[in-house]
Amino acid sequence: MIGTLKQMLYSQRLKKPISPSVLGILVGFLLISTPCWAIPDFKVGSVIIDEEINSALTNWIEQLFKVAGLKQYQPHIYLVVNPELNAAASTGGQILIHTGLIQSCDTAAELLGVLAHEVGHIAGGHIARMDQAAQGAMLPAAAALLLGGAAALATGNPAPLIAGLSSGEHLFNRGMLKFTRTQESSADQAAMAYLDRLGWGSQGLLDFFQVIEKRTQMISRGIDPYSVTHPLTTDRIKSVEEHMHARSNAGMIPPPIEAEFQRIRAKVIGFFESPQKILNNSADILKHFSEDDRTYAKAIALYRIGKMPEAIARLESLIDTRPNDPYLYELKGQIQFDAGKHLEAIKSLEMAVQKRPNARYIKIILAHALLESKQADAPNQAKKLLIPVTQQDPDNPFAWRLLAIAHGKLNEEGQASLALAEEALAKGDDKMAKTHASRAKAALKSGPGFTRANDILFSQK
């Protein structure tokens, strides 16, 4: 989950190139691993996975995909550490979302308006029409980033993401992809249609464009509308207003979605805003949140400044009123792990998994806690958790690394080498993948593992 693990960042190949669109420009980043054993220090451009946030975003985008007729796609969410108001879409249902976008949206409607726009680009086939140079650009990304004590091996040092929104609309033509004004307008229209079909309405999209207009109006004055690849924000505002005026039903975001959004927004703020601002009761940074969401953000802020007992106390007060919330137990377990209380961390993480059995990233955290606990049966328990995870998420290098450790502790050298080969493959290190696959093949002699090792060797020739 975000920030409750020390930062671990690996390069990974995406099966298709990321080519951003729409509301911002992604230039690309390279992830470099270096050792780190500290409370999270987030790097701009880091791609992170958080079970709670990813689950919410995926659920909302799945609904947008459904009304857009994108039955063939499964959303793949990449949460990017960057303060800019930005999102990007790519082929294959891949969507990148900046942490700054979540922080800056006051309501779920605003974020959903942006996401609907991105889905409009995917449904419209705009990504597929990008020029050949962009198609050939492969972006290394980290799909298996877990941050914090329980999953920490390394920290990334990526080159910065460069986003276009806050720099003005004249910068939108920078980057790998230039969408035409027609495509942008088409995506806006598609977004409004999707939002109407879901009964959510377009007010959030309008609100978001008005925010962007306020931020960019000084820069955008005097811009020739024919010299930019995106429509001017004033024109986009007018288009949404006309659409809303023509409809009798304005739509509304369901209260459960709004509550879920505010919860994940409080979480993002907890990890990316100044802890001092969050903990200052006179500050208005949390004034619009519920008491529970304020407590959640403050617990995270306390964790970030190393006040573990105080952070746990805040979480326990939330658990008393929300005993079935898996993410509270997850965060509690991570803080306990960072405090060196491995056995207590395992109990909390086991509760999290019990409350959410399909949460594979929590299982990864639990597996690491088990391996660090040095209990006699811990390697077997970790292996049982990790084998299904690696089958479901074969591009997660950290899961493979932990599985290799579990196999190694059980003296299963061939399987350990194979897991290390899979880790190297997920990181894009072909040479190391081949080295470990050769060792696995020699040790295993036969069976499915032998066959897989041979496949890796053959694929690297």
C-alpha cells in the first residue's frame, strides 16, 4: 500500500508502449534501483501500487469501460507520484493517474470526469492512431511498486515526469503524442455521454475544466487556438455547459462513491502533503473531510514522522468503529513492521487478508513479514501466499523475489533460481534472467519448472 512499505521500485517492461493523452503529457521515466531502508521518501515519477486506491479506481473505470463498450479491456491503473493535475491513457486499457490529480479534485465527480475523458480516448481509438515514432517508444514502468518497511528492497530514482497542464495549454504538444483538437473534443463528448449513461452527470467535468481555466488563464491569453493540439479550456467549458443545459436530468454521483473517493483522497493527502500541515488543527487542509477521514490522514502523517505508537492509536480508534475494514489492519500491520514488531504485524496483516481475501498486494506484504519473522513454518506459509500471486500478477518482480527467498529457505534451489529468473524477466534484465534460468534448468532436470526455465532461455536467444 502507499507509503507503509519502504520504497521498492523496479523497472518493468510493459506489454504495450504507454502513450499518454488528453489532459497532460507524459514524457517517460527510467526507474533505477538503489538500497533504501527509511520511512518513505517519494520520488516524483515513481509508479506505485496501493490496494485500496487501485481497487476504487479500477471499479470506477470498469463501469466507464462498460458503458463505453470496451468489453475487451481490463483496466490497468498506474498511480504516478507527481503533484500535477494530470492523467494519461494508453493502449490496452492502461491509465496513468497523478497523485496530484486525486489531491486536487474536491469531489469524486471531478476525478470521474477526467477518467471518463481518458476512456473516451481509448474507446475512440485515438491512441492507436498516434504517429509511428510514438508507437515505437517503449516506456519502462513499475507495476510492482510497494512502499514501506515490509516490502522494501530498493528505491527508484526516475527522471521526472513532465506534465503539461500547469504549464499552459501551449505545452500540450510536447511529448510522444500529439492529439488533434478534433480528438480532444471527441473525447470530451464521449466522456459526457458515459457520465450520463451512468447517471453521474457532467458537473464534475465542468468543475475540473473551470479549475484548469483559473490556473492557466494568464498563460493562455492571446494563444492562437489553431496553434495548439487541444481545444482552449474556455471552449471546452462552453461545450459542457451546453450539454448540461440540453439535459433535464443533471445526474449525481452516488454517495458511496463520493465517500470512497474522499477516503482515498485523505489517504493521498496523508502521504503527500506536509505532515505538519495535516497535524495542525488550525489548518484547513482537512476541513472538508469526515472525522474518520481526518483521523486516517493524521495517522499516516504521524507514521511518516516516525511517531508509530501515536499512529497506531489513531488507527485502533478507527478499527473500533470499522472492524471489517481491511485497509486499517493493513496500515497498522505496516507500521508495526516498521517498528520491528513482526509478530504483531503478521496478526494485523492476516486480519487484512481475512477481510479481503483477493487482495494480492496485502498478501505480498504479509509474505514478507512472515519471512522476516524467522518462524519455522514461515517459508511454507509465504510460499502458499506468493505462488497464486505470481500466477495472477507475473509481472510483479518483488513477489518473485520473495518467492525466491521462500524457496531458498526451504532448500529448493531449482525453484529459487527459476523465481529469480522470473524476477529478472519482469525487470527487463534479459541477461540475468538467462543466467538464473540456466541454473534452474540444471537443478530441476524435468517437470513444469524445467519447461518454464527452458522457455525463458529460448525467449532470450
